[in-house]
Amino acid sequence: MYRVNSGILLVDKPQGITSHDVVSRMRRLAGTRKIGHAGTLDPMATGLLVLGVNSATRLLHYLVGLDKEYLATIRLGWDTTTDDAEGEPLVAASADAVAAATDAAIGHGIEALTGAIDQVPSAVSAIKVDGKRAYQRVRDGEVVELSPRRVTVSAFEAVGRRDGDGFIDLDVRVECSSGTYVRALARDLGAALGTGGHLTGLRRTRVGRFGVDEAGALEGFDVGRHLMSPADAARRALPVIDVTEAQAVDLRHGKRIEAPPIASSGAIPTDPVSSAGDDQEAAIAAIAAIAAIAPGDRLIAIVERRGTQLKVVTGFPPEEVGE
């Protein structure tokens, strides 16, 4: 068994298992229970999971609010109880309604769902309602009505179309703020076209500047080879300052330091206020957060400006030696 220090792992989740199943597998492979995630995927979905190991789990708070990209397939023709293929099908649209879903009509529907929109999340989402997950309330037979949330869909485009008997399969690419539900886009596009709609496939290809092309497949995953240092991960998500060894010691002791120039800038959410749910706070925090990196490529702390000084918000302990 390989024991790691801390860092970020990019995993390509296969279909049919939960994100928590992936975390459990990574805990065994990495030899530590301290592994967290920067956002889950439904069992039906595949693609990029960003995991933090040991002290790098502290960095996940600053990654969860990053924008995301998905490739998805929307089936126009009927709704389902869960807005995806795992739910029970509802009343199918008429042949005339499906025939009226021309490329031009679909294009207009997509355009209306692009930009800053008020989206009602799926009733089977993980959003808490009075302390209980919405999906659990639905499973318990309750009727769940969620309030609209402001999200940003920066790109929503059709990249393929296949017509079937009473339905249309539409392949799409979506770039969106964290907190956006692609299932809800499928539902709302179907509603606008009068056909109903649900998601039949979903693959997350990007989280901020982390791409699925860098991720390792779950089967045969090599933790040592794929472990990304906290400093490298922070550079992709936050502005960075280089600090001296003496400043690093001060920060580790909780002292404030004079603010040096920002060395570089990562991919910060472009519209943090649009992020929904628990992600909104993280997205806003990412704007004010700066990664302080010391000689030797060591992430010392996440800091924020207080006048001309920098104050530690999240500290990172010295890296442990793997066994």
C-alpha cells in the first residue's frame, strides 16, 4: 500500500458508482482516511472528480466554487420524475410536438437558457430542505418545491442531433457556474419546446483549470503518479504570491506580513455571486483568497489582504514524508 503526503488527485469516475465509492477506493489506495472532494457526480455521470488528500483537503474549499464544463445528452420527448434516465418516465409528447422541435426552435430554447438565469434545481438534488436532503424527501413520498437560484450558463451549445421514434437525442456542451444543474437545463429546454426532456448522459470534462484529460482511470489508478502538489493546484485556482523563507515562518506562526506583489493568477470564478447553494460562499471566498507559496514550491497558507498586510485564512502544515 502506498502512503502519500498531501495533494490533489484527479480521477475519471466511471458510470454506475457513486462519488463516495470513488473516495472509498482512493482511501484504500492512498492509505489514509483523510480524503475529500470538491463536488460530487451522480452515479449515472462520468468524468472529473477533484479529490484532496490529507492536509490538501483544506484547499478544496477554494476549488468547489470553480466553473465547470460538461458534455451531455438530452432526450427530448418526455419528462421523468428525476429529470434524468434513472427516473420514471412521464407522459410522452405528441408526434407533432416532437416534429416541431426543429434546429431553429432548439437553438432559440438553448439561447433562452444561456447567460445569467434563475434555475429551479431538480427536486432530487442534494440541496437541504429544513435540514434534510431534497432527494431523501422525494424518496419518502414528499412533494418538494425548491426556490429558483441564480446561476450562470456561459456556454450552452448543441453539438449533435439524432432523431428517433418519438424522441430526439441532443448532444450538448455546457459551461456553467458551480451550482448549475444540467438535469434542470434538460428539463427546462424540454418544457420550452413542449416536448418534455431529461438527461440520458453526462460527463464532466473540466473543473476550473483542471481537465479530465489529466485524470486517471479508477481501474489501476496510480496514486503516486497522479498526486498533484498543493502548490500546483493552488496556482490553477487562485492568485499567487511568492513569499520568502522568513515570511513563510511568520505565516506559519499566524503573523501578518507585508503584502508582496501578486506573482500570478489562477482561474477564479468569473461570476461568483451566481454560484448556488453551499458553493456560493466558497466562490466568493476564492475571489479574496491568495495562495502564499514559499521556496521549494511549498503552499504555506491561503491569505487575504488587510490593508497593506496579508492575514492567514487557512494554514497548511509542513509536508509529511510518504512511506
